Amino acid sequence: MLFDEMGAMQLVGRSGQSPAYLDANGLPMIPRQLQARLSEAVRNAITQGSSCAIKSSADNAELEYLMTIRPAREAGQALISFIDIREPLNSLTVDMLIEMFELTQAEAEIALALHAGLETHEIAQLRSVSLETVRWQIKAVLGKTNSRNQKRFIALLSRIALALPQDSPPNEQIEQCAAA
């Protein structure tokens, strides 16, 4: 989405993700309380070359998205991206993790479950294994990925997922973990 000095918005492309709620012009709806912050962020991107991110109001869970605003290559314009933060990042697959980090099938499935926000005991229940088994597999994953702890591992997976195109259906990998 482009936003220019005069306040005009133009939708220039979609990522294939499910779009945020759109208005009659096909543009994402922006809650009234965020419009002033967005206008200021656009003005700063255009005049000062600065970037920022604004999270939608938590009051309305249906509009839970992150707006990133940055200068456009074209003078007098800013780029605004909308990311639905309710949706998990779907690009990572078991096969990718196996190839990238030389994980086993089970370790890769557990890695995706952790990335999806599942707790250790939930993973154990889904996989019908003991909590101790999952803990040992998580330790193996952390070792193979050179991650000091689960937080750093999740951050690593998130950075990788953000770099990949979003083309797989939501929750497909989590459902695969549950079926395994």
C-alpha cells in the first residue's frame, strides 16, 4: 500500500495472505484511534525517512494486525504493510527444518509446535508421548540449532519464517503434528 503526502492511499499488491477487513475501496480499515498515529508515521516516513510499526487496538480482536510504515523509493510516498498477527507464520515446514538443521522428523514437528505457541505438555499430549520425551527432543533441537534457550530458538524460527513466502494453508503443519 502506498500513502502519499496528500493523504491518498493506493493498494499496490497483496501477499496472498487473508486480507484484513477491507473498506468499500478495498483498503484495510484503520480504527479511528490509530488514524492520527498512522498519519504522523506516514509524515515522518516521507519527511524524515524514518520507519515504525503500529499494532492495532486490542479492543477489537477482529482487527488484530501490525502496520509497518517506511519510506518508499518514490519521493513523497510511504509504504504501509498490514500483517495479520492472529495468523501463525505458515511458511516453515517439517521438511525445511529437517534440511536446514538436520533434525529428525519428530524434532522438526516439535519445533513447529513450539513455534506455533504450544506448551511442552500440550505437545506431549498431541504426540502421545511422555513429557520427558518431549523435553529431551527439545534439548536436541536447541543443540542442533545452536540456540541457548527456547526463546532464542523461537526468535530464530520467526526470522526464518518472515523471510519465506507465505504460501501454505494456515495450521497445516500443526495439524500434521497432531496426526503423527
